[in-house]
Amino acid sequence: MSQQAAAVETLFLHADGDSYRVVALRDNERVFHGTLECKETHAGPRPGKFRTKTGSSAEPRDPQEFVDIARAATRIRISQQTSAEGRQELQELLDGYQLSAKVVRTCRYCANDGAYSPITEETAIKTDREHICPDCAREELERELAYKGQFTGQAQKRLEDLLLEVQDLDRIVDLLSGELDPDLTKFDTISATVDDVDPVQTADLGLHPQLQSMIESRFDELLPVQSLSVRNGLFDDAERSSANHASGQRPQANGDDQLVVSATATGKTLIGELAGINRALNGEGTMLFLVPLVALANQKHEDFRDRYGQLGLDVTIRVGASRINDDGTRFDPGADVIVGTYEGIDHALRTGKNLGDIGTVVIDEVHTLKEPERGHRLDGLISRLKYYCAERADTRDDYRGAQWLYLSATVGNPEWLAKRLGATLIEFEERPVPIERHVTFADEREKLRLEDKLVKRAFDQKSSKGYRGQTIIFTNSRRRCHSISRKLGYDSAPYHAGLDYKKRKQVEGEFLDQDLSAVVTTAALAAGVDFPASQVIFDSLAMGIEWLSVQEFSQMLGRAGRPDYHDKGTVYMLIEPDCTYHNSMEMTEDEVAFKLLKGEMEDVRNVYDQAAAVEETLANITVAGESAKRLNDRMLGEIDTKRAVGKLLEWAFIDGLEPTQMGRAVTRHFLSPDDAFRLLDGIRDGLSPYEIVAEQELADEEL
């Protein structure tokens, strides 16, 4: 024991029932751990029984050994958690040997476990009316997390950082139970930024008289991004050379092909409408307005028909369903305005449909180019559509080709993309109001309770402009839209593509009149939803069975807060730990949440595998024959045309540079080579159509 005594720097004493724990340390490492009982003598308290502990066993020692250790110690500390009577008893015992001690604030959890952890105002974590050290607080939090479910490292780190920041374990545990403490749920604030742009007066636009009158009745001046577009040549109409027609490009100097990158709700869509409707009214060709989803196409078709039908313009729609039921009852290629999905228009090109004279092509959500599944098809569509316009212009003296406008809220590399598209970049970064982003954790049932609370809290408050707070709740299915809406205490409504036109217009009107506290919509309609909401709630971070991208997430949260209505926007992400919505999802919802919050906008970069290269080459051959290589070379993604043609010949999809009957069927139905071979194998094996579809579904599940 004399060696142990010599090794002691700190002797720590802490009440443990009727006895005291004794911890001896050197270099912050425990030398030994024991217990001490005091006895009363005529001279005052003295060591009675002294034991050293090893694991669960205790070994009796001579009480004098405690005195030897105390005398050898550099410092003696008594825990503040020891009762006043206990502290006095220990002080009197030490005074009897002319030893002094200080009372220190320590972690009781550590002390009860035979460890010495002094804590200060800066390190103490409050819990259950006492304070513990950060390490013990983290251990307690981990136990709570294990009880609530599996949390990823990022989610746990977020909670641990909050724990150290607020120094209150109970508040963090309450957060896990669905408490909406704004100081804890708040992740960050996206500051308001306003660029100084001199607005263009609508009276100065010089549009077709009917459109000019309509625009002047709606606005006195254009929004900043619209003004930038006009000043950079939106309505320029320079002559185009035959060489440019042949390439499908138009001179950069004209400035009328534009890539417009600006945040959600800043007025990008009207840029396309002004250019396209003006040219249509002036007899300069059809406006083709393309979107990625059928739901958005339906919505735009209805909006354009209502808005521009009164100007005498015919509005039609072409979506991907045409490849299954191509009866043409809804689609009029001679219309003044064609609203379509990428796939719907591409199908028309692949099957040789006449799209008439196209005056303006507006491609909304052009950042779709970056997506692995759909990106190469949009890239190919742009190339094929430019070829169509150029070929038509070469054979017609009265048609000069199309103006191209590409719209996106989010592009990581806009300069590169604009250059590759041959377009002038119109980039406008403005956030009219600040947006607070909040994160909290909840399971599916708890989400409903929190959504009700958040919706009520927002609707019960008014902005300085006099408007109630209203909410858009994004979720991943139509069924969930109805489920959430039914359970909200204040008036609300589901809003999705499955509702008929009349019902959706009713919901839009009631929201604008502030008769609804919330709309609950699918993530798939995020790009088209145009409600002046102050708050956005993410009930799910999935779009169908796929996680949201950073671009999609940014666009959706951008719906929170309008400068004419609100002082700020608020976004709540309700995250279910360890949750996935489909077995193909590799990440969980809590992992995705922090990826989205911290992620940067993805660049549009296209690297095509063999399947994508072959599919686009086959489509380009079907549309352009011997000119297919020119179409391949114009695409953003590089395609080895020689290699792709070799595969098409090997698989009998083409004969020379003409598609075979099989090749036409493959490209008509947007089949990848693997899909085509799987269908052929099913037919050859005598499988029924249902069995073939089942095989295809199973293959998709395994991807």
C-alpha cells in the first residue's frame, strides 16, 4: 500500500450511503478504488473500516492505510453531492491529521461508479435536477436513442452537438419525444438576399397587342429575373444563318437562347410564357412547354388553357401515355401551345409524328439532365428536337427555327451547362425573405401530431403584412396526403394529380383566400405547387420510392415565405430514424436529411454507360438516319458512336443505319437493351404477358 500511496496525486471522496467512496488517481488514471466508513472517537471522526474494491469484490485493509494515502496525496477533493453533514464529517476527520480538502462539483454518475470527474459551469450537463459530466450525458443519450430506434452517426452527432450546446439532457430527450423546442430544432437560417436589378416596365415590352394588354393588366413591372432576361435578349429576333440551322444551334450573339437559373417562386416560368406566347400570336410557330412529370404537364395544360385560351390560342397536351394508347384524341400537333412531358414529345419524335413549326421550346426543370435514369433521355430529346427544327427550317423559307429557353431553380455548374447548350446564362440569386430550417425526429404516428401542432401554430399567427401563416406539407403518396389532411385539426385539403381540375382549382382558391390552414401534396408536384405558404413541412424525404435530390429539396423548401405575404419562411423536416420507403433505398431517412441539409448542388455531368449510349444512338438513328452521329456528338454526355452502332448491328436492332422492326419497337417503348432481351426471352419461352411483366418487375426490384 505504501507504493500506492506514493503514486497518488488526487484523493477523491464521495458519499455512498452510510460510507464514502475513495478514489485515488495519478495522471488522471485511477490507481485504486475503495470504501471508507468513519467511527466516532473522543478526538472526533476517525477511519473505521477501509476496503479496496476490485470488480464486485472488496478486500479489507488497515484503516491506517487510508491515512497514509491521504498524507501522500497532492490534493484531496470532496464531492459537492455529498451531504453537508457528510462533508463536515470528512473535514473533521482530515483536520485530525492536519490535512486540508476542497469541496468540488463533480459528476454523481461517475462518482457512483468509482470515478472522479470534476465539472464546471462550462461542462456541466443538467439532468433530473442535477448536473453530470458530458461523457455520462452522452451515455444516457445513447441509451435513449437505442430505446427510440436506430440512429445513424450523423443524426447522433447532431443530437450530441445540441446536448453540449444547451447543456440540458432533459431537453434533448424531450426533443426525441416530439417536443418542438425551436432553439433545439433549428438547424440554420438561410439569410434573405436581394439583388439590385432595375425593373423593366411592362408598358415597354412591345409584345403582341393581345399579350401586351394582358400583361399590363397583371403587372406594372417585371420581376428581377424577368427583367434580366429581357435585357439580355429574350425578345431579340436576329436572322439565323443556314449553317446554324444545319447544326441546330443559333448564334450566341443573338442572346435569345437562355438558361435561366433562379430560386423557386422568382418568376422563371413567365419568361418562357412571354417568349413563347408572343411568338405564337405573331405566327412564328408553336410554343412547346416541356416538364418531367405527367402531373405537372396536366397542371400547366390547364393553366395555359385558362390563361391563353382567351387570346384565341389552342392549347394541347402530349404525355408519355401516348406510347401505349396513341389515339391522338387529346393531342393536336397544329395547336399554338403544346404542353408535354419529355417522354411524350420524345415518343412523338421517335415515331415520326409531325409537331408542326416550333417557335419556342421551354424546358422546365432542366437539371433533370443530371439524373442517372432520365438524364440521358432528356439529353437525347434536346438533340433530336434541335435536329427536327433545323431540318424543318432547311426546307421552309417561312420558318426560321425555334428559340430555346431552359429553366431551373438549381444547377451546380450553370456556366458550363449554358455554354454546352449554346445559351446565354441568366442567373439570379435572390431570397426575398429569410428561411429558418428545423429538424426533429418522429415516427410515422408522431409526425401526424407534430404536423397538426405546427399547422395550428402557424395559422394562429399573422405576419406584419396581415396574413395568416399557411403550410404546405410534402409527403410521398396520394394516400398519405388524404391521411394527413383528415387528421389536421384546422381546415386543410389534399392536393395531388389524382384530383380533378375543378377540385384542384377549388383548393387553390380556398388557400389564396386563407380559408385553408394547409395543403398536403405529393413531392412529385413540388415543382408545380404555387401556394403562398409561410411554412413547408417535410412529412417524408422521398419522392415515390426515391429519395429527394439536393436540387429537389432546395426547390421544395423554397416554397416557404413570400415577400408580399410573410416576414420569413419556416421549414420543418420530420425525420423518422432508420426509415426507408422501399427496399431499393440504401440510405435511411435520417442519413438523407443531413445529406440534403449540408449538400451542395450537384453539377450537371453526364457519363453514359453502354445501355444509355445504345438507347440514345438507336433513337437518333430512328429520327435522323445517317445524321445520327451528329446528334450523338451534340449531346452533353459523350457517346462512342462507332461502338454503339456495332452493338446495335450485333443485336439486330438496326440494318445499316436503319432501325429494324425490332429496333423500332425497342425505341418506341423506351426499352433499355436488358429490358428488350428480357421481353424477347419471355416471348420465346412461351410466358404469358402477366408472367413477362412479373419478370420485368422482379428485375427492377433487384436493381
